[in-house]
Amino acid sequence: MEERPPPPPPPMATEPQQHDYAAHDSLMENPYEANGHPSGAIINESDVVPKWDGSTDMKETVAKYIYHFLDLNEIELHEEEDMMHMRLNEWGMDRLINEGLVLLDMLGEIETKFFNMHVVVFRMGRHRPLPYSSFMQGDMLKISRDHPMDEEAFEVTVLEKTPRELRVVAREIPAEICEGVWRIDQAFSTIPYKRALLSLAQDGVSKDVRQREGRHQLRERHRREQRDDVPEGDYLMEAHNPRPFRKDGSMFVGTPLKDVLVSEDTRAYAVKLVQIVRELTDKRVPILVCAKTNVAVDNLLDGLLKAGVDAIRIGVAARVRSDLQYATMDAKMAQHAEYKRLKTFEDSLESLKKMVKARDNPPRKDIKSEEKNVRALNMKIAGEILEQGPVVCATCIGAGSSQLKGYRFSLVVIDEGSQCTEPECIIPLAKGAQHAIIVDVPSVMLEIQYRMHPGICAIPSEMFYDGRLRNGISAEDRPVPILPAFPDLPGSGMADAVLPPVVLVDLKRSTEKRASSKSLKNESEIRLVIQLLQDLFEHNPDLSMRNIGIITPYAEQRRAIHDIVMSTGAQLLRKARAAAAATNAGRRGAPPPPSTSSSPYGKNNGQRPTAPMVAGTEDELLEVHTVDGFQGREKDVIIMSTVRSNMQGTVGFLRDWRRLNVAITRARRLLVIVGNIDTLSYDEHWDGLIKRATRNKDGAIVDGDMYLADKERAQGYATMRARY
């Protein structure tokens, strides 16, 4: 099949876009004029959601809106189910195993609970490594004896995967989990679809729309519904100048019931959002902060905690970043005074259920009574915790958790709003929102950046910003780490050399391999990335796992690198540190990066509140993500594995200049791109990057094949010496 022609280059010559306030005011005069929905021009299906001109029945219009999304939700759910059934019915077991979607003959063992959830560790047997699997932390799995569709199959969530063990968590597990062998299948969660369905079925949209008929009535209703815990007047609009961009790069637009924060810099709006939420906590406003993904919510939670905000994270703790798990509802419940009493009720209920399975049936009213006790005490403990915490963080889907049942939030914040579907947004907004801040980054020009080394910044500035991107920092603020001794790298191995902040590692002998899941991986690049990590740690004592991020466009490559890092990362770091100490080379390392203690978030001086670290190991802190998963993040060092290597010059969705822009703008001090330069050069955007990166002293191309061969040869000699 022929490749599609590459997309047109991004428009760079246009002036920064400005918000159309006249259009905004016009829309607010009649919020239904755009398409029959108060959110404005979000829905374009005019045949499905007609404009409301006052003559048609509003109830009918809203019903069409609701049923439109109910149908889409059902179609998406059926597509997921069909995909799973197709794999199970049409793929053979060999293919399922090769794709890493199934583990067979697994032995289960119960471990100490993870907060209030059961932990089961699965192994192949003592001292036997696990076969390959695509399972990642937070994934939903199905455990069964023979088939995931069996009635006895149950769902679990991945807590941790090591080379020999798979740890999962679940609310309930069968009593016979330690007996016999089990089958483990990749599954998908139906919870997002069910919660979106419930949010639509509650007809909250219909009620909301019927009560809003123009700007005057909308504001009058807002005033009537104001409570004591909501700031008088439009606090958000009074506190921020809505017209020009402020020095921090952000502005507000909107009405009392719908404010939109837009920013010309992702970091600026993230910091600004944290500052706004922190300010509003002083007003005693109950706040719900949401985003589409767990990664985005964790980023917000991290900023809030650093700013001294006592935020609570709702959701499965196993899906939360390990260094933030202490802020989850599960962790806070485990520290509550009545938690032991709750455990007693839960243990009693578990014993009664075991008696039922053993056919030693207790009175059914006993089970119902214990279930009622557990639910009531759970709600009581969660309620007391929520009363103490002014801010709750959750994914949009997580906002439908039973832990928040019955709770209302005067202010709802939705980050990266354009990435959420409308049914997802309705879930948090239906929690009684009187103010809603929808946060996103429109197509506006970034003028000054404070993240990247100027040498890194020069590439995206010329490629994507017409050379108008200016630096708010100097090269001295972002010292380049010492790189491995590439023979063809200018200044490599010299103590006083000025090293380039952009390095392209050319691997011509690598081969891309396509899995039947349609994703790709490149084993040579994987080996080189791991070798680069070891060398970076050995030559730069100031670098740790936290300072480095690995980006790759393909999920299969991400899984493979992640598995190796999880299994050998800490060992790799220790080995590198030991080698550096043993050689005592006396080389002057790069000065340490600027201290992160002076946080832009303000209060608490950037320090996290004292709390127990949960399930956090050093190797877990090195993040491996796809390009999309790393959006909005930054690290001192970014290593990008491009994967593509072929004679045809096919680069797939690496052609997307937006992803390329995201990938090369994540690094603060050093950007290393690993790939086949010949293959990448077939694409105009990548060719432009390669030429720009090597045009001056800020970039260089090095021979990755020679580097990898030399390293593996040296390791082979070392192994032989150790044996003999």
C-alpha cells in the first residue's frame, strides 16, 4: 500500500492568534445560536443537533443531543468488545502469546494488602522468568482458569511487573487464588462507557439547557443559586485581566459559569492553573480538578502538592504515579482512625462470602447487613476526608466514582478540555458546578521559552515558529551533561569541551519489526538506549533516573524499553556509579542543574509535604512514554528512539510535525535522537531537523553502529575475563 503524501508544513508566518471577543459576546447573548448547545461550536453535526431558534421544542432538541452521544458511546463500546472477541475467536493461542496478550500456567500467591485492595503476585515458578507480555502498570487484566469469558473470570489491575513477577490488585479475589494455575488475559475496562452513559442518562444537560435562555437569565440564575461558599460576584473575572496576555502568558475569557483559561505556553498555563486553584482554596470553595488521562491528573496533583495544597486523588491507587500514591483516597483512608473498624467489617463480609461458596450458607440477611456496614463506614470515612481536603483531583471518568457520590463542587476545573469528549466532560460538570474553568492551549504563538538549552530551542524555533521563539535562559543555565566517548563527537572526552546539546545517533544496521498488533519495535535501538543510560549515569553524578525521559512513537517499543528499565534500571545505575568511582577519572562533570526547590508554584518552596512513599523504586522514576504520553512534561535529558529503519524511507506517523515538535521540545539540557538518518531524511520535516541540528556547534551526528559494537564487544571481553 502506498504511503499517503506528507501533510502540508505547519503555518508559521501568521501572526499570533487573538481571541475574538466580539464573537464571544455574541455567543453569550444567545448561547444556543451556535448549534443548540451552550458549549458553543463544539458539535458540528447540525443534522443531529439542530439550532434552536425558539420555535422548536427545546426538550426535543436536547433529547437529540443526548441520544446522539448515547449512540456514539454504544458504538465505541461495541467496537472494543468486538476487537476482544475477534482476538479470542480468530487468533490462535500462539499468536496471543507472541503478542504478549496472554500468560498461561501462572501460580498465584497472596501478599500484604495495597491499602484496602488485595495484592496477588503471579509467577511461572521459582526462579523462572516471565514470558513476554505487553502488560503495563494500570492495565486491566482478566484472570481465569481456562477462558476470560468464563463466568468465574475476574478483573484485576496491574500494580507492578518485574522479570519474574506480576503483581495485581483487586477489591475481591477468589478463595482458591493460591491453588492450581491461572490464565491472564489483556482486557479493557467498561467503566468509562458506563459512567458516560449514566451522566447522559441523568438528563443533566436537558435540565441545564432548559433553564438558560440568554445572557441576562443565565447570570440571574447564577446569582440566585449562589451559596456562601462561592465568591460574591465573578471572582475569577475580577482577579485576572481578560484582554491582553499577562507576563505569565495566560489570560481568562468567559462568563461566571464558564471561564476558559488560555495560554501561549503550556508551562505557563499549568503554573497559572495551580496558582488559581491555590488562591481559591482560601475562599473555602470546594474544587474538583479533572483531566482526561491519569498522567495529566498526576501532573496537576504534583503541582498542587508542591504549592502546599492539601489535594486528594480519587481513583485506583495502582494507576497513580508511585511518588504521589500517598495523596490518594485509599492512602488517606488507611490512615483514618476508623480504618481498623472498617477492616473488621470487610473481613467479616469476606468470611461470610466464603461460607456461601462452601455451601455452608449463613443467613442472607447477615451478608446484606455486613455489606451495609461496609458501605456506610466507607462513605463516612471518605466523607470526613473530603471535608478536610479543599481540592479533589480525578480523571473525568474518575469523577463518577462512588467515593464522590452525593458530593457537589462549586468550582470544576477541566484541564486539556479539547482532548475530552463531551460525555466525559459532563461527568465532573454534573457535580453541581457553578463555576467551570475549561483549560486548553489554543493556537497562539509562544514568544519566550524558559525550558530548553538555547541550542535545542534553535531547532523548533526555526522549523515551527519562523525563528521568532526567544530564550529566557542562557546556555549556562542549562549545562550539557558529559556524553559517552563517541569517536566522532566534537569535544567528546575532553574536560573543557563545549558539548552539543543535540546529538543524532545514526543506527544504519538496525531493523524495524512489525508486531501483528500493528506496532513496531527496533531491538538495536533498545540496546543502544540502555547503553546510553549506563554511560550517562557513569559520567554524570548529578543525573538520576528522575532527570531522564525516554520517548518513542510506538507502543511496542515503549513496552520493550520499559520492561528492561523496570528489571535492570536500578542495577544499571548502581553499576554505572561503581564504575565511575572505581576509575576515579577525575573528570570535571557538568555542574548540577539549577535547584528545583524554588518552585514556580509558590507556597511551600517547592517541597512536597512529608508523607510515606508507596511502591516507589528508583527504576520506576525513569519515565518511558510515547510522544503523546509525554506532552506537557520535561526532563533534563530526553532520549528519543525513532524506531523506523527501512530501505523505502517509510516513516509512518513520524511524519506528523506536531508530534515531532512535542518530542524535541521536552529536553532541558540534552536531546539525544536515536534512529536511521537515511530513513528519516526521506521525510521533509525530519530532513529539515537533521540539517538544522548539524549546521552549527549545537548539534552533531555520531555513528551509533560503531558505538554499540564497541560497547558490546567490550562487555563480551569482560564476561570472558570473568569466566576464565
